[in-house]
Amino acid sequence: MNWKENRIQSAQNGTNPMVLAEMKSGYAVIGDTQFLPGYCILLPKKEVSSLNDLTISERAQFLTDMSIIGDAIIKICHPLRINYDILGNTDAFLHAHIFPRYEWELEERRKKPVWLYDSSNWFDEDKQFSEEKHGKLKERLSNYLSAISND
């Protein structure tokens, strides 16, 4: 199975190369695209359709872990702010997008949801994660999250 066919299962079995760290509620992964450097996703350990399918304590842990990933991005990437998105419209399973927003973005883009960027940002080869271009960033995020998880 290609790891992209089931990102949660591949994170659980150790074949998802995008995993940064295992967290209490799931897996922090670096985004497939890096047009906003540091973009990450939180995948849950338990595959459910939405946040509301979790117990209250599981929800609290998922949202806490999501914010901890935001902390890592802030520490490593120094964005102006972090945007958090839980949608599930395309991939109908719970997952959270954690987007850094930067001063260098055009103001008209920075003030709007990241989804309004040109769709080429999601698919152009030069914007895709590559170990060569983004490996050091991935390592730094992973180290930060691993240190936090061990506290």
C-alpha cells in the first residue's frame, strides 16, 4: 500500500515518511506542500469522521496537540500567526491543518484563508515537500515536538 492511501494507518505502522512526532492524540506530520514553510497536519490515532465523534477528553487532547504543533511552528519558523483549520470536506476523516502565516505574504492573501491561494500551490512540484529543500525544517520541528512530548 502507498502510504498516501491511508495516512493514518501508515503513520501507525511507521511507513508515513511525513511523520514528525507521535503525540497523545495522533501524529504530527509535515504538509505535502510547503509554500507556507512549516505547514503541518495533525492526524488522529483513531480514525473518525469529525471532532464530534471523539469523547470530550479525546477532543480536548486533539485540540491541545494541534496547538502544540502551532507552538513548534512559531518557535522554528517565526510566523506572524498560526491559522488552524479542521474541515473534512475533501478528506472525510478528522485531521487538522496548521498553517503559519507570514509577513512576506501579500497582504490581500495573508488576511484571507489559505485555501484562496492559487491551486497551483498545492500541486506544483517546486512547492512540494522534498527532503533536500525541507529536511532541516522537518528535523527541527520533529526535535521540538519530541522534546515537548517527553515533558
